[in-house]
Amino acid sequence: MDLRLLAVFDEVYKTRSVTRAGENLGLAQTSVSLALGRLRRQFNDPLFVRTGHGMEPTPHAAALVQPLRQALDLLRQATRQQVVFDPATSQRRFRISMTDISHLQFLPGLMNRINALAPSLHIEVLRITPDTPKLMESGESDLAVGYMPELEAGFYQQKLFEHGFACVVRKSHPRVDTRMTATLYKREKHVAITAAGTGHELLEQELMRLGVLRRVALSLPTLPGLGNLLAHTDLVATVPDRVAQMLVRIALVKTLPPPFELPMFAIKQHWHERFHHDPANRWLRGVIAELFLE
């Protein structure tokens, strides 16, 4: 079995799509279909069946995927044949798993850079979920970006920058002027941001350690809309400092240092070891590092 057939099997399995597999491999859809036909004859099984969710693997294909991927990796290493990736002409679809904070911070700069370097690429943003590690292992997610300590074991990682925390209130707050004191922090009502990747667990743990009780009036599972909420209420939010700076740019709010020393946390990009040497994955990691690495 040749390298291309193995690569076609792997990409169709990852993407559940003949079209997207062809885009990622730089092959026409007809070439992918012909390769699938050869694979089906060789294994005497349909391998992939078209459903409403895409090309779903048969039980036989699911049993084959790990040994065939091992064979593909060995063949690529032995023959030193790598998929050529030319960003200027590629129509590849990259899937990046992100937290809300990464979505807000990274996407504008990343999309502007990709539009300049690789105008035909497509970026698909996925939410961070408990399935993210499996998606990265299978190749259904190329990268994960954000504060995700659960991904640090078994994945390559690169620290991009560190976050601290800042307090944000509306500009005309009647009691908070130019300084957030410990008394004000304990007295005022707060909005707690529970979105993944915002470091809220670290914040809560440190406040508990310090014996600081917040008057939490509202808990939010997401960041979008926070600026407007703060600009029209007297609530206080304690958020990562770069988020605070972004909120100042888009809403009538101000940022102040917290009255307590709070921990720092790192924003990283993560990828699975299977794609450590993949040219396309390496290119994407390089673009992100060049844009955001401190």
C-alpha cells in the first residue's frame, strides 16, 4: 500500500469529508474518491459511509485507524516524504480550539496576518471541551490556544505570554474613583466570570487563601457582552489584565489594580506529538508565536 492511500484514509477519517481531505492533502476530490475506491477494494469494506454528519467510519475502519496511522508515520519517516505546505496557495482548513479569552485576543491579529500570508486558508474556531484532547490526537483540531492546564500532560506546548488580573468598573462609578481599596473590593457587588481559560479557579483559590469574601451578584459563563454590562451597572469584574485593556477600548469602563497580590497564569499553544513535525502545523504555530510570543 502506498503512502498516498494511507494519507487519504487518515485525512478522511480525521475530517469526515472527501472534500476537506482533498484540500488538506492538495488533491482533487476525484483523486481522493479514486483512492477511497482502491482502499475499499483492498479491505473489502466500505470503510466510510455518507451520513448527515459526514463520512462516518465503519467498525472495520475504526479498527484499522491506529495501525494504519502507525504505518503512515513509519513510511513518512523512512522515505522522508512530507506533505508540502505552501501557505501562499494552500486552501487548507485549520481548526483551532480556543477559550473565549483567546477568541477575543487572538483572532483579529491572527486573521489579518493569515490574510496577508495565506489568503485562501480557512480558519475554523472550536470551543474547548472535555473532548479537545481526543480531537487533537485525531487531527480534528490542529492546535489549542489559551490557559488550559489540563492539556499540559502528553502534549507539546509553547508559552506565549503571562496574564495577571485587573479590576474593571464603569467610568462613572459612584464609589470607585482612581483606586480599588480592599474595603471597596469587599463592599461592592461583583460579577464572577466562570468562562474556561480566564483563570477564575486561580482567582477564587487565592481570594479564599487570603480570606477575602466577594459579594458575587452575578456569574457569567462567557466574556462577550461583559463590557456593556459593566458600563451600565455598578458591578466590579476581576479579569485577566489583557481582557481589562480590551474592555477599556470597547466600552465606557476603567481598569484599576486589585488591592491584593494575585497570581499570574500562562497562555500557551498546545499540539499533539503526532503533528509535531507536520509542515502545516509547524507553519501555523510559527505564525501564532511570531504574533503573540513575549
